Amino acid sequence: MKFIITPKEQWELIKPIWRILVATILIQFVGGLTGLIIGKYGHPFIDFWFGGAVLTFPGFIVGTLWYKSVSTESIKDNLFAFSFIGLICLSLTTFAFLIPLEEMSMRIQDAR
């Protein structure tokens, strides 16, 4: 198995599932803006990050549904990239709830 792939090879892996990435990124951005508006932690970066991270996996699901409704290719044709991106999205959403963001926010405010 090849562990190092060129940027061109990376693009060839990602190109078929671009809809999943676009939907995930757009929904992350909406989540980040929502996090800023809600302001749960009182620090703009942490609020934006938390909102985006929480909606990462739902964005992946929406992107997958978009992919399946429009694309003629099967997920099985791109299983490696699909699984890798799905695992990253699930991990990010999970970590959003596990990282002690309230404590981080308090430490940042104390340092000011």
C-alpha cells in the first residue's frame, strides 16, 4: 500500500465526492455563525469553532444524501475517501462535546 500520494492523486480521490465536502463546509460555516450568535462560551473563536464542529457530521450526512441523489457513481467506487472523510467528520463532532471548552474560555479570559 502506498502511504504518500501526490496532490494530483489526492485530487483524484476527492473529485468524485466534492458534493460531500462542499455541503460539509457550508454547514460548518452556518454552525460557526450560529455559535457566534449564541455565544455559549464568551470567546468568539471558541464559539465559532464549537458551532462549526457540532454541525460537521450532520453536514457530512447532508452531503452524502446530495451525492447519492445526483451522482451516478456508487459510494463503493470511492469508499476510501468517503470513509476517511466520514471518520474525520464524526471525530470532530464528537470532540466538540468532549473538549473542555468552557475551561479553555475561562483560562483565556483570565490571561487577559
